[in-house]
Amino acid sequence: MKIAVCVKQVPDTAAQVVVENGQVSWGDAPLVINPWDEYAVEAALQKASDLGGSVTVISMGAENETEALKHALAMGCNEAALISDPALEDADNAAAAHALAAAIKKAEAELVFFGKQAVDTDTGMLPGQTARVLGWPAVTLVAAIQELNPDMIKVERATEEGRQVVESKLPAVVSIVKDYGEPRYPSFMGIRKAARAEIPVWSTADLGVEAPAAVVKWAALSSPPKKDIETEMIEGADAGEIAEVLADKIMAEKVL
Amino acid sequence: MTNKIWVYIDHFKGAALPASWEAVGAGLTLANDLGGGVTALVFGEGVADLGQQAFHYGADEVMLADDPTLLDYRSEPYAGLLAKLAGDSAPDVILFPTTSRGRELAGMAAVDLKSGVLVDVTALEVEGGAILATRPIYAGKLFAKVGCSAKPELITLRGRAFAKPEPDETRSGTLTEVEAVLSEDEIAVKVLDYVQADGGVSLTDAAVIVSGGRGVSNNPNLEPPGDLDEDGQEIWRAQEGFKLVGELAKVLGAAVGASRAAVDAGYIPYANQVGQTGKVVGPDVYIACGISGAIQHLAGMRTSKMIVAINKDPDAPIFKLARFGVVGDLHEIVPALTAALGEKLGK
């Protein structure tokens, strides 16, 4: 079975992110694979190994944005492709979903993994939207895969209310959450292979797709308002006294 | 349907999520600026009562789809139905609560409707007839103002960011029944089983959260069972520590949260993780026990109205965000605080 996994390159979560000249700036923080996508890569590699298949990792971004792809290759993905085109520079989620759907078709994948969402824009739209463009079912927020064969997948989904067990026909798009299990570290051999890999760049023309014009427009960025917090440290002779004073202070704020 | 503002009522087994009614409230505010009333969308099986509740919360029209294929939320029949209704009646705005279902449904319907989604919005304003939405990005490290140039604009609203209207049981309105668009054999996904979570308060709806970090495992006065290895002993200690956190949460009717460090160390399930790669929360009160305050954690809880921090390290970054801080051992302070607050709250 051919499996695809879609990943995004994002600033490290430890980055101090600020607005500079109207743009997002993360200083010299490293660019990494979106942490949630690592779980998706792990799931893709495990399932390809179980079923005897191959994994193509796909990303979208500027021509030099290959860090996430290289990380996924180093983890063990067989092939990588970068969707890059000036026409996609201002792409919104729906436009990105059209481009990714075309790339998934080009990779001839029948099962596609995504992370739950990206830690930069935090929308979580792409698994569902890409599935919708493909006309495939979306099986999102998957915590465990119970069964997978060329015709169907049976999973446990982590929802607000608990675990839901669902099965779906294939082809399908699956998004993976952290409960799936720790992603593997790239091996030394994998890192060497990834460093040498020539990653093909697919333009919209290569994909035969015309992504719809973006309708979601970004008007302005701002830093969160600075909260004027005066921290009051509570002291006392022992835990009982401290707790008593703290409890009184909390009650006095009338927030409970 | 004559109203231009629609609200999708997300529910689980017929019980609406609070954020659904908050979305009705936000819809009423928009209707003040844009004209008309609010139409609530209720999909499910045996959910007519939700339609009545939507009237009580202020909707004046309800579209009700009551069908066995809609018993559990599934994206295909729900998105297909929503896109069909919106295609027929051309609303200007559809609001959703930012639940896992609301997020997915908005996204998939947007593809059918050739429109866009403004996701996890915390504030809405109307400028010259156009809606401008504020949404946190990078887990709240920044805010973006976004708009959508196509119609209908699909907007998901973050829980607890908009006020829930007071229900009025005397209100009613026009209920229209609509048909499902897919038959069961056209739907690729089947729901087989459900394992309900253990009944704790949900983090994203919680007014009060008590969270534990790595520090919960550091109680020197505990003697772990002798048959455990080193990792097992650490986890045993941590779980004893989380019992203290849980007892405080119980007295306050609070949800239990955790730092990523505590989750990654195996102390508590991922569902409890607060932060950039966990849940982003904004309760009235957030009590951080043994959490130093990594930037990823702070991003996930910094909008809490009041933060209380208990930590052994006086230099822990969490204190910078805290209204009240205690430098001390959480294993002594937390049980004492549970007792003191329990007494004052009459519990």
C-alpha cells in the first residue's frame, strides 16, 4: 500500500514569537517539523512496515523549506516531495488542501496521515479539508489504529468525551494525536540519507491543479496585551498558615 | 430560512456543549449589527429538545434534521447536509463552537461551499458591514485579525470567549424540519463503540483548573512499594502527587491539568496536557502546582484570569504571570489549601 504523510515546517515551540514590521518573527529559533506531525510520520512508518508499503512525505512551502521533509526522511520515509509555487504564497487552508490533494494523487497514496494541527497557525483544518477535496472520508484525532487492511481502517479517536471506535473504508485521510505513541528518533544512517536526498519540487503546473484564490485574509498581527500583574508572594510560619492566608486572598478576588 | 446568521449546535448524545449556547449569544450580537435573527442548526436523532433549548437561548428559527444516520456526529453526512442547506439558503455567517466536531465540520463544509473558515476566534467586530475576527496563533503568543471575503463566512468560536445568554423558557420560534442528504450505505465511516471518559470536568470548559507538573513526583516522605523499578517508583510518587492535585480540584469543581513534562514522564494521560502541544485554556482561576512555566506551557494558559503558582523554585517563570505565589513544597501546601478552601466554600 502506498501511504502519504503531510508535514509542515514551523518555528520551534520554545521560540519567542513576536510581531516585527507587521510580520511574524521568531528570531533565530530553529525551524523544525511540526511536533504533532512527528506522530503522523511514526504512524505512517509503522503501518507501511506492517503492510509492506512505502511512505511519501509531502510538505508545502517556499523552495528552501525542507527541514520537516528531511526530518521525516531521516525517520525512515522512502520519498519526499515539496509543493512550492509563487501562486501558493498567500494560500489559505482551502487552497492548501487543493494543492495537497493533488500531490497525494500524484503520489498514488491510498492512505494519508496528518498531524492534528500545526503549532504555528493552529487551525487544524487540513486533514478534513484535504479529505473533502479528495472526496475521501476523514478519520481525525486518531489515538490508536486497531486494524488496517487494504480495504478498511479501524481506529480509536480521542474526542472531548472519551474514546470513540470507528471504522472507515479506504482510501481515507487520518489525523493522528499524541496518544498514538512516541515518534522514533532519526537514525544516524537516516540523517545521512536525508542530507543527501534530492527533494523534488512540485509546482501547481506539475500537479495539474489550480488552487482557488485565498478568501481568508490576514488584516493585522499583534502581541497579546501586556497584563499588568502584581505578584503577591504569600509567606507564613507553616503550610497551614500559608494556605489559610492564600485561601482568604483567593476568596477575596471573588473568582471562585 | 430568512436569517443570515446561523449557529451550529454541537452536542454529545443530545446534550449541547456550553460553547454552542455561547455561539448563539455571539450570533445575537452579530445580528444586532447586521440585522435579522439567529437560526440554530440541530442535527442528530431524537434531538427535538435541543431545538427548543435553542429558542430559549435566543434563536428565532431552528432547522432540525432528525435522522438515524445522524445519531453520532460523522463528517460526511453532517458536512453534506450543512453544505446543502447553506447552498440553498445562502446565509452570510455560520458560527460553530471550536470543538473537535465543530472544527472539522466547518472545514469540510467550507470546501463544498468554496468559502473559508476563521478558526478558534476569541473576539468578533463588525466594521462597515464586514466581520473582523481575532484569533490567537502560536498558541496565543500572538493574535491575528482575520476576515473572509467569501460567503458564507464560517467561524468557529473558542469556548468561554463569548458570554452565554440567559435562557428564557417562554421564548419560542419557527422550527423547520430538514432531511438528511446521505443514506447509510453512502457513508464510509461507521461508529462501532464508545468508551466514555471518566467523568472529570473538561479542561476547555472549566472555570477553574488545577494543574500539576514535574514537581508532583518529588515528595521525599513517600515510600514506594519495594517491587517497583526506578521509573515505576517515580511514576508511583507522581500519581500520589496528582492525587493531591485531584483533591484540590474536587473541592473547587475544577478540571485537572498537567504540564508537558508530567505527561511525557508518564505521570498522567495526554488528554490532561495544557500548553502549545496540548490544550489551550482560559479559566477564571488556574492553580499551577510544581510547574516551573516553560514558554510552551505559559502560551497555553496565559489568558487565565487569575493564576496561582506553588513552586519550590523562587525563580520559576510561572511566578511572573501569577497573581499569588507560594514558594514551598506543593505536597504540604496543596493539601493545606484544599482544607482551607474546602472550609471556606462549605465543602
